[in-house]
Amino acid sequence: MTENSERRVISVIVVNEASVLSRITDLFSGRGYNITSLTVAPIPDSKYSRLTIATSGSVRVIEQITKQLHKLIPVLRVYEHADLVEKEMAMVKFPITENLSDINTLCEAYNGKIVNVGENVIIAMVADEPKRVENFLKVIKRYNPKEIVRSGAVALER
Amino acid sequence: MQISGAQMVIEALTLEGVDTVFGYPGGAIMNVYDEIYKQDKFQHILNRHEQAAVHAAEGYAKASGKVGVAMITSGPGFTNAVTGLADAYMDSIPLVVISGQVPMSLIGTDAFQEIDAVGISRSCTKHNYLVTDAKDLPRILKEAFYIAASGRPGPVHVDIPKDVTAQIAEFDYSQPVKLETYKPHTKGNPRQIKKAIEAMADSKRPLFYLGGGIINANAAYEVRELVHKTGIPAVETFMARGVLAHDDEHLIGMLGMHGSYAANMAMSETDLVIALGARFDDRVTGKLSEFAKNAAVIHVDIDPASISKLVNADFPIVGDVKNVVNEMLEISSKIDASKFESWRETINNFDDLHPLTYHEDSEKLKPQWVIERVGELLGDDANISTDVGQHQMWTAQFYPFSRPRQFISSGGLGTMGFGFPAALGVKAAAPQQTSVNFTGDGSILMNCQELMTAVEKKLPVINIILNNNYLGMVRQWQTLFYDKRHSETDLSVQPDFVKLSEAFGGIGYRVSTKEEFDAALKDAVEKNVVAFIEVIVHRLENVMPMVPSGGSLFNMMLLEKKEK
């Protein structure tokens, strides 16, 4: 299919039970869909967990993904978000010899700060929209980041 | 009541009304087999291979409409059964397959006969369970039966570690199934149904596209009524054979890769496709962009994911096809049945132009003749199973099916070796009817050990081996598309099929004339023991007509006209 492929965020509410995550990821790999990022955590005071999956595909593929997800027995609900607030976190390790005030200022511009200072390295974190996080990671390249970790996106419908 | 996990399995199967279990014992499932030994609530049929046990359960389920049950051990017992699970998954057959597993304490240690069974079955079952505590077993088994049979049916796999089958816990089967996350949508939207009926009334060249879902939903007789009331012609998929009787004047025939010219042309010319329980499989549609190009689409299916998956539906209706068709019947008087007479006339002309037929040969029997002949001699009385290949397509094309659940075959997965064990399951479910398995010289060897099961359990399946000494369907493709390079498809080296059957205690015939065939079939029906009837047929016969893979339905390779 040559239809336009676009990035979508899908939230899935599932029963907290053994192997539920592999049911979801098996479905994606088995049917040839992409997972760009995936986050999972329990929903407080319930027997459910919420998965946020960033994926891409044509309108038809995205429709199939949501339908196939819904067919899985432990899946309670599938939201294919149109209008959403989306955030992602990233943590970056810098050598302590870098310009810390520059790094701190940059972090603040991306809803973040320096969260840990050690003898040789500092750890900074930011939390922002995935696109902005990407931008942040580009900008800080000049400060010789030693390690970068991204959390994957979480999203709520407006 | 406090009982062991193994006893719970017996109790649950009994309460589910199971009368037949197919299976094969082994180490991890021994506790359950010990309880099977002690009970007389259901019969256990010992197949001689786990794959065959699952296929037999499939045949049983398809013929009876009930959930089929198979039981196997861990490790190789389970992996052998995977083909059966996949087959049932593709064809939406309700099964509960129970496997043993190594004890909980050994899981993950690469123990003897350990394999991650639920990890393997996840992608080829509707749902699966690893039972970790006997107290969950009643709930899980009850859910398994419910999930297998409801919505779009399918196989459910329950993996039980050996120590769980020994564990004592409370058994209470009276709790209703509570699955908040699984609620199949069975009632179609009335507004959509009304719109669909209006579209049918307004259309000029509508066409029913009938699928196997109609048989699963036990809706064939309702569909027959709808077809007759509306006067709209119908094509059937391979899986839907028998929904309409073969002599129904509204039935054009089977469509798809080996469908009839008239059926495929009707699909190409229609302005409204009415899909009932069909899923637009690639073997049905041919080239998607050319499929029913000028038609609007009504699609009724219980599985929302089947709707607009491949062909966009203008009138999507999610629901049980029986409910939806019943609702359609209530308002179908809006449709003027006489309106479609000229459309039916057009279709009849297609059929006159290229009827579904074959040319007789003076020297060798034609496989199509054998199938037609069985139809003449046994007709409605026989249930027909097949293996996979040319014989399967000829059976779908030429057998005069007259009722749903008469035709049992592996459609989606296309599993060679399916036919014989499935026919055993069919015979177990419908002992009054003759169970015939059309097979080929390739397929029959893939589960021929089932001769032993048939002899032991007195399941007199008649296997008609259409022997062309070729892996015929692959040979046909090699002839047509690989410049006749018959790579590894020449099966000239063969066992003596007569002796093979006899070695197990069955009977065998080798025939090469019409008279011999008639006599052999008559004798096999009378003798009432498992039989191999090996029919020497024309070696190079092709299944025709044919839509080459990826081609359009209206571009068929046709049977060459015989010079007169």
C-alpha cells in the first residue's frame, strides 16, 4: 500500500496479567506494524495498566492496528488519539567538566534541570513533547553527552 | 468440592457437555490421563499423532457445531499440535486444546520436554492460558470454552503444569463467565441494516458473497431464505460450500482462484457486493484494485477487524450474521425480486459461455469424474472432508453439496494431512453418515498413521486417493509458471496403498476404471471399515479455470475448448 504513512499515538488499557505485554508486541511484529516507542505502567487503584504506543502507518493500517488490538482478550479499551497532550522524558549524563550553567539553562528551556551531581558526571533530565525532546538532544550534542535515555511517550486526550 | 487439578479437567469437560476428547498422553499430562482412565463421562480417542488429534477435534467441531477438545502433553506433544491450532485459528474453528507442562518449579530451566507453549501458541490461537494455580482452573476452563465458541470462534489453548494437575483446590463451576474486556458485538446496528436493505433495493446488479462465517453462525437456512426472497444471485467462497444447495437456481458457484467463470465475472460486474461472513481472502479477490471495481460493499461480520481490512466497506455491519440476516428478512419485502431477472440472465450467459466442466479421457479416469460420481452415489448422505491440493479444489468445484457442515476442509492454512484425521472427527460426530475423505497421493502420507486410530475406534472413513503420482497442485504451478521444471514434485515412488491400509487392519482397493471404482465404493460402504480407495487418475490434469496468483478475477485461464 502506498498510502501516506504518519505517526500516531495509541493508548491501550489492558488487564494486568502475565504475558499481556507480549500479546501486544507479538501482534505488532506478527502483522508487520511498527512500534516507535512503548511505555507501560499500572493505572493506580485498578487492575489495569495503560500502554502508550507511538506507531506509524497509513490510515488503513492504523485502523487495523486499533481493531486488532481490541480483539485481544485482555484489552479493555483502545484510544487512537487525535487531539492529545504528549510528553516524554529524557535523562542525559554529562562529564562534570562541561559548562554546567549552559546545560542547566538549556534544561530549563525544556522543562528540566540537573537532577544528580557526582564526582565525574552530572545527570540532567527534561520532560517535554517528543519532538522538543529530540531537539534538545540535538542541541546538547556539543556538551559531549556520555549516555542518553528516553522514556518513550505518554499521552492523554485533551 | 475440593479436588485435584486433574479431576477438575474431567469435571469441567463433563459440565461443558463434551462427549469426545481426542488426544495423546505423555509425562506432563499423566495426572489428567489417570483421571480419564477412571471416568466414563466421555470417550477418549487415541490418535497416533498430536497433530492428528487436533485435526480430528477440528473435524468434530465443524461437523457438530460444538467445541472440539484435544489433549496433549508438553514439549514435542505440544509442538506437534501447533499446526492444528494454526489451522483452527485460520478457519475460525472453536477448540479447547489442553496441554501438559513441566512442573512450575522447573519452568524456565530447560527441563525435559519443556517448551514455552503459550509463547508459541500466542500467535495462532484466539487466546491462551498458562495455569499457575489449581484454584484458577475452573474459571479458566469455563472462559476457554466461552471464548472458543463465542464471537468469531477460534482455538483456545490451556497449558497446565504437572504439579497444578496434582494440586487440590476448590472446584466451583457455577460462577458465570465475567470478562469485562471481551464482549463480542452480536447484534447489528438497525440503522445500518436498513440502509443496507435500501442499497440492495436500489442496486441493479447486486451479488451475495457468502462466506464460511455463515456456517459458523448456523445461519445457512436464514441466508437461503434471504437469497430466495430478494432474488439476488449468490456466489460462495470455498469455506461456504453447502450454504446454498448445489441445485439452487440462485447459486452461481464458487468464486476465487479456482472459482467458476460465471461467479468471477458476476463479482467483476456487480454494482453491490453483499458480503456475509466472508473476509476477502487473497485467494478469493485476486488483484485487489480490480476486485468488484464498480461496486459498493455491504459487509456483515462478527469480527470488526475483518471489515475494511482489505476492501473498504460502504455499509459495515458488525454482528452475528444470523441476527443480521433475520433483521434483514423482516424488511426485505422492500426489495423487488423480479428486478434482478435480467442480471441473472447475464450471469447465466456467462455460465453458458464457459461452464465449469472437464473433458473426459478414454484412457485414464479424470479426478473430477470420481468426485462427481461419489456425489451421485452418496450425495447428501456423505460428509466430505479433503486434504489440500488439486483434489481439494476439484471437490469444492464438483461435489454436489446440499447442506452446511457437509464439507470440511482446511481453507485458510491449507494443511496437507488435515483430511484423514478430520474425517475421523466428522465420523465421531456424525456416525450415521458416511465420512469420505478425498485426498491425494501426497497428502495422505502426511497423517496415514491414523489408519490405526480408525481401526481401533471403528471409525470407517473412506479415503479416496486421487493418485496422479504428483504433488499435483505444485506440479500444476510448475507447468504453468515455471516452464515445466517439475522440481521435487514427481511422486512416482510410492507405497502400495492397498497393502498399507491392510497392514493396519483396514481395506484397500486400487482402481483404474469407472466400473472398478463403483464396485470399490459400494464394497467399502458395505464393509464399514476404514478404507483406502486408490484411484489411478490422469497424471497431468490441471485445476481449471484459474486466476493466476495476483491476477484479476475477470482474467481467468480457462479450460481449453474441445474440438468437435
